Amino acid sequence: MEPTRSVLDSGALPNDHEDARLIRLYEEQGGEVRDLIYLSLGETWTAVAPGLAASLADPLPAHVHGYTLSPYGLPALRDGLRAYITRTHQLLGAGAAPYDVAVSQSGTRAAMSDFGRLLLSVGAPSDGAPTALAPAPGWDYSGVLTPLGYRMRFYTLAPAQGWQPDPEEVASLLKRAGRGCLLVLNPQHNPTGANWAADRVESIIGAAAAHHAAVLLDDAYYALHAPGEQPTNALRILVEEMPRTSAPWLATRTLGKQFHCNGWGLGALTSRPAILAELARYTQERSYGCALPLQAAMATWLRKEEADAFLEGLRREYAAARRQVADRLRRDLGFPPDAVHVGTCSAYLRFRVPTRFVRDGSEAHYRRLCVAAGVLPGAGSMTVPADAPSGRLGPPAAYVRLFLGQPGHVLDEALDRLARAGLGW
């Protein structure tokens, strides 16, 4: 079982990653790292798409071992991604907005930071402190944007609304934020697994256009919906709506989540050609093109029917794991139905921490108890709880999430350990 020393060990150097700290705690309590069931970050370390891994063994062109003179990624992958994004987001015939696609070569997190820097250079308010609006609960957008000088404000996703955003609340926040605002959207939502309704997303993007707000679309889990479900195609809505404004927009879509290759750092960046050109200047300030052999392998992989087949199989696996974990949490650990959020997309299942284990509105104590039992769940949200508006979220509650990418028998063993440790409802 992972993680192993090969991904954890930092030698004598400090490692302040929260999961690493919890793993060290597990060792201090007498546990063996190889026995810990890791269900925190969306990572398996062992399940890269076999065909993608095999493509690395194919003869690679000699030029991919050097620099590329294009700032938009290896041309073969850039061209392949443009075709892939156009096909999977049904962009042919969508509106009149010009768009193009570049390669995210060192992770979409870095691309988001570059976009934030770009916005500061072209539209910062007079006080020098622009506002970023992000969902709460949510991913670590604060960690990307606050170091750049953004003030974080949050729109709430309440359980009573099915973890859907309220377009009226977002429009009100946009109006108060004023010029230079950045709106973050994550319509296949991490961590709840909720697929935001298309009409809500369309209304929110329309409000962003009306207030001339920049938009950052995080499409990390667009492809990981349950079989038969239709994920909300926010990129197509963006392409159709944003011609009404000159405000910048960027859509990021990582490939690591859907092909189990997070460490490759590859994804797609979609925007107006002028924005991609400006974004490339910031990217080149910190690095040349990188991981070009990986880019070449990905370009080959995306042309294969096997890539679509792998992704369809992954959707089925995640859907089965959601049902399995949800059923066991309710049946064997006593969780009430409203405490378990099954979701229809993303790679996680999120559940509410029993009240007796909550300390100061946080899930930290419960996570430590889970680690002592040999299971490391993820935090229920990467949004700083104190920053989130509590009024609309109701009474204080804490959550954890479980990554669903491990085999079924491993998930069962994890739940057995939690049950034996008395960590059910």
C-alpha cells in the first residue's frame, strides 16, 4: 500500500506537507508506512494508464530531448490538445468567440498563478488589492492567489442546495467586488462531487460578463462524471458568453486526473489567443518548456482510441466505488444519508464528521484518529474555514473526503479499520 519511502522521504530536509506530518505521526505511534491506506490526495502512484505508460517506450523523436522554441508546449501535443478540447467540449459551432489551446507544462496550479499575475498587470484596482471570488468549500485557490495579493471572498455551496452555487449571491458579490475581480468556477466540484446545474453556471458567467470580471474555469474533473451523466460544459458556455465582454478568461484542464499521471504536470489551457500569448510571457519568465518526452508520449496517447476506453473504464470504476463506500458508510458505520455526499463527478466521496469528533469546527482531530487506525483521509475542504462565510453554511460542521481510486478490497479494508476503531457515526 502507498505511500512508500520512494515518494515520502525527504532525508534530513524539512517536509511540512500536512499529509507527510500525519504519516510521521502514524510512524511515531508504531505504524508501518507500507500498511497505511492512503485516501487523501487524488493519487494512487501505481495506476497510470497502461497504454500511456507504454507510449513512453515507443521511439521518441530526438528533438523532444531538447528545448522547444514554442512557448505553448510541444507542437504535437498542442495540436492534439486543441483537437481533443474541441471534440470533448463540443466547441465546433459554439458561438463566435475565438479560442486556442496551449499546453500546461508544469501543472495547472502554476498556470492559475500565471493567470493571476497577468490580471494584476492589466487591470489591478487603484488600491492594488483585487478580489478573487471562489467556492466554499473548495480547492486551494487561496493558496494560489493570496500570495499574489488577492483578497479572497467566497460564495457558499450549502448542503440544502445540493452543493450548488446561488447565482444571485455570486452576482451580488461581483457587484461589490468592482473592477479587477476574478471569479473562479469549478463546476465538477472538488470536494463534494456535485455537478453544478448548467443554468446556474450560465447565469453566473453572464453576471461575470456584465460586471467585466475575469473568469478562471477549473475543469479538473470534467471528464470524470458517472457513466450516463452529462457534465455541465462550462467551457462551451464561456466561449458563447464571453464575446459580450473583453474581460480575460482562462480554462484549465489537467490530464493527470483522468489518466492517473499527476506527476507529469500536463494539461490544457484554453482561452483567447491574445490571453494565451500574454500568459506565455509569464510562463517563460520562470521556466523553459519542460517534460517534452512526456509531452510527446501524451500526444501519441491522445490519438489512440484506447485513451477514450481507459477514461470510460475509470468512470465506471469511480461510480462503483462511490456506491460501495456510500453503502458501507451508511450500513456498517451508521452514517445517516444526509451525512454522506455521494456526488456524480470527481474522484472523491465526502462525508460529515460525527459531532463528537469535531474540535473547533475542524476535522483535524478526526483525521488524526483515522490515521491512528491506519487510514489517511483527506481534509473536507482546502478552503480556510475561518475565511468561509458561516452564515449561509449553517451550523459549524466538519467533513473529510476519501479518494476512490484504490481497488475495492482496499476501500473495504479502510472502512473496516474505521469501524473497528469506533469512528462511525
